[in-house]
Amino acid sequence: MADKYKFFILIVTAFFSFFSLIKDFRNTSKSFFWGSFIILTSFMILLIHALDLTQILFYPKQIALEFITIPRIFNLIL
């Protein structure tokens, strides 16, 4: 499956899941809201792994960490 379709599935699922959670927030308690939020977040993480998007989503974070740590390494060396 093409990556653009995987991202589309992930974004649509996340939008509808979190929208339904926020819509029902007025009628629920805080503990139920946070429990539902954790369950939905876990589901989204599993969906990311099922669609093999892990490396694609983590690559920008890895690049950002390299940009942050490389100047610090140079400061330690010099």
C-alpha cells in the first residue's frame, strides 16, 4: 500500500476517534475521558505499527535530535 494511503487512513481514523471522544466529553467524567484517551492513543500506536509507518514518523524526530546533539558534541570536543 502506498505511504500516502497509509497516512490518509491514519489521519482519518485519528480525526474521527478523537472527535468522537471530545464530542462525548461533556457527558462523561474526567476519569472516563482520560481512560478513553489512553485507549485511543494506544489504538493509534498499534495502527501506526500495523501500517508500517513507524520509521516514516520517527525519521524527522531522529534528524531533529541529530541537529540538537551535534553542536553539543562539538562544544565538548573543542
